[in-house]
Amino acid sequence: MKTETIKSIIERIDSKELLLPAMQRKFVWSEEKILNLFDSIMKGYPFGVFIFWDINDRESINRYHFYQFVKDYSLREGTINTPAGRIAKNTISVVMDGQQRLTSLYIGIKGSLTTKDKWKRSNIAENWKKKHLYIVPHVAEAERNEDDTPFRFYFLEDDYVRKQNELLSPPEQYYEVSMFYGQSQQELYEKYGVKRLRENNENWVYVLSRLRWLLNDAKILSYHTIFDTNIEDVLEIFKRINNGGTALSPSNLLFSTVITSWDNGRDKMDEFIKTINEENVIRIKEDYLIRVCVYLMNRPAVAKIESITREVIKSIETNWDKIKEAIYQTKNFLKKHNIYDEAILSYNSLLPIIYFFYHCNQKKLGDSEQQLYYFFAISQMFSLFGGSSASTLERVRKKMCQDEELGNLIVPFNIKNLFDIDLSAGRIHAFKISREQVERLVDEVRYGDKKAFVLLCLLQPQITINANTYDIDHVCSKDELKPVFKKWRKEKRAELEAKKDSIPNLQLLAYNQNRGDKNADSLYTWVVTKGNTITFDPYVSNPDKDKYRIQTIEEFLDFYQQRREQIIAYLCKCFGI
């Protein structure tokens, strides 16, 4: 086993002497994990042994595809690695185990992290900010964590740090970690006016001195080296060693297997993933994309390495354009029905839809799209792809095909072809929904539930919205109902609050309209005074406009029950009941 300093490893990354193989998946660590890594290093905790693959012949270096480490990473975009391009070195090392840790070090010391505050919405671009890693060398005792650590790491915006440091004394100020990389001990001593430091974690200058030593002088990074130019052997080693660390899913290993045997496969997949994710309609990663490919090739839905033969990889490569087109069609299908990433509860339910577009061969689709949407909505609403999703996908794929001959698709698609599918946990005829199930759905889905958005999209097909401009709105506003509910005791009030937040009292409304025009308007003000409409309006044909005045519990329940019945009748028609 060999040891090196963090500085020497960073220099090897900068010079393209230490690279990543195509089989490695992308960087996936969270902000918290990166901070914990630096915290562990400062405390002297072990942070694992790395495994490098040394290659010292030009033929192998030129034959395989390698990638550089990500330095400036966006948690929103999932920044992809840049191809290494032409490599001048005659000897390189390739990281087989430890990519997440090394990338985290690189981001913290030489790069940045684009992230957002937890409470802010992820689909609004302005909420994402570029930040650098800082350390506070002396945290006040009252603000320390349970382990009494005197220092703390943060990812912060530079402008924020500049303003804060103007108000703080040196021990409590923020210091960018990168400023200690490449710094000598003498330079640090001169900067802070000290001649000698004793070990003392309560001394803020000592904490900074220790950070400088750990980044530059301490040989704390340990690694094993393997020497083997046979890619099949290296792939086998990769599969085995990745049982530990940040666990690789079977789909991740499938991805590694495919792109190892497909020239430029990773680059093509990276480019497609970047493009397909741009509008935030769907957000996919390479492991999901591999599952899609395997499913379309009529291989078992469960992710198994043995299902990826050379024949399957060749078929994926040959049909790559057709695969992309099927996914694009699915994206456009979702967009047409106002479905965006945040409202997709199970991406497994998209696999049969992609399968349909891939195998339909542009036949006359009839009302396939509407039927596919009912399939999507039922799958989401009733969680039909939870649990044993692989077996569910297998059954659905067979029922979509003539005489269950895979690839021989029945066109147009009809949800009724799936009615005799039985799923686990006693779910008989799972895709055949009853009126009782619809009633429970309408009564139980609440404001704040992701299912609410999908269900309301189904109820309001006439609207066209985009990912940043929708809101789920109370038809009878909370302010309007507050004095009505106030008169009732706790048990009855809880029942009424549940009705207030359930589907019969909800609608989709444009974000700006809800936050501006409607705000806390009463039902009467919104419909009668301002002349707006609501879907499933029980009083639309009633000449008595005072029906829209909700001033008693009886008036609210009358509106609620009538709208509920209309919604249930509509959903039953959609689901073929």
C-alpha cells in the first residue's frame, strides 16, 4: 500500500495523470457528505483506502476512454465529467475505488458547489447559488455540535462571507479552504504573526495550521495499485470492489458493463441525458437510461449483469437513435399533459410508455395517448409500481403485445388490455379500478401530496402550464373557511379541515394568478365579482349567484359534496368504470 499527500493527488488530477474510467458512474455525493469528509480529515479519522489502476503503455491509454474529475459541481444539473481528450503522459493512474471522496476533495479545495437552501423550490433557477468551501476555526461553545467540535465547515456564497467577515472578529470569521492549499507553514506563521504553535484545538490559528498541514504535508491518502490491461478483468475487479463505499445499484453496474463495450457510449449517453433533462419535464440518470434500454430490448426488467450480453449491447448501440426518439416522445407526451419531474411519483411507470413509443413503428395511434395517460395516472395514484416493480413491468409488457409475443405491440394501446393483471399482496386485477377506489382516492389525497398534482392535471386537461408556474389552490380559500370552522369542536373541526384540503376543494391555478389575483379571495369574489370559472362548478347553471357565498358549514358541505360527485363521475369515465 502506498501513501501520498492530498496536495500531490490534486496535482496529479490537475495534470491529467489521475483520471476516471468510462465505467465509473457520475459524482453523486450530497453537500452534507462532502462537509463530513473534510470534518473527518480534520479530526484524524480514517477515510478509506483508494484503489488505482496503473496503465503504462500507449496502446491501452489510446484505446480506452477516460474522463477528468468534476471541479465545479451543480447539485441541480448533476455536472458531467469532461472527456480527458488527448493524454500526453505515458503513464496514468485510473481511479477504480474512491471517486466520490476524491471528487469531494477536488470540489472543496479547488472548485465550487452549486446548491440551494433546503426550504427553497428546486425548480426555480434563481434559488441555486455557486458556493465555495469555508472553515470557521473557532465556533462559540453555545453553537457547537454535540461532539463539541471547535471548528465547522460550510459551503457559502463569497458575497455573503465578505459581508459577514466585516462584522466578525478573526476567530469567528470564515476562511476559504482553498487559501491554505499550497501554503507553507512559514507563510501561515507570518500571516498570523506567530512563531510557534502547540497542539490546541481551541486555538483558532492552530486549527488553521492543522488544516494547512493536512492539505499539503500529511501523507494521509492511502491506496492500492492494480496492474492489468485486460478490460474484462478490470471490469470484474470494479464490480467486486464497488460492493462497498457508496453502493452501486445493479443498474449502475449495468451501465458500467454497457459503456465499457460501446465505443463513445458514455459520451453519447451523457449528451442525451443533458439534453433530455433541460426542461425539467423528466430528470433521468445513466442507471435509469440503462434500465430503459434493457427493457426496450425485451430483456428481463430486473437489473442483472448476466442479461447484458454482447448481442444486447450491440443492439442498444445499433438502435440508439430509435431509443432516444421513444424517450423524447414520452417527454412530449408528459409535457402535453402538464406532468413534470416533481409530480412523477414512480419513474418505473414510464417504462411501458417508452416501450409503446419504441415498438409502435408509427402505426395509427388512435386514442393511444389518452389511454396511456390513464395508465400513467392509475399507476401513480394507486402505487402499482411499488414493491415488486420488476415483475409488474414484465406482466405489463407482455399484455401490451399480441399473444404476449414481446415486440409485437397491440396498437392502439388500451388500458383494458391490462385489466386481468394480478400483482403481489393480493392486488387482483390491479389496473381495473373500481368506483370505491376512486371515491377513496378523491377523499384521501390531500393538499401537499404529490398525487394531488397528477390528479388535478387529469381533472383539468384544458390548461397548459409549465414547471415553474403552477400552484395547487384552495377553491374555497382558507381565510374564507376559517370563521366557518371556528364554531365547531375539535373533532368536527379536524374533519372539516381534511375536507378543505382534499381534491373537491382544490384546483390548479397559474402561479402568478394564485399569488396575485386570487390570493385569499372568497369563492363568491373569485367567481361572481371577478368573473372567473372553476372546473366541476356545481352552481354554474344556477341563477342564484348567492350560492357561491360560503358562510355556514351547510353551505360549504353542499358545495363540497356536489363538486365531489362530479369529480368522481369524471374519473370513473376516464378509468373505464
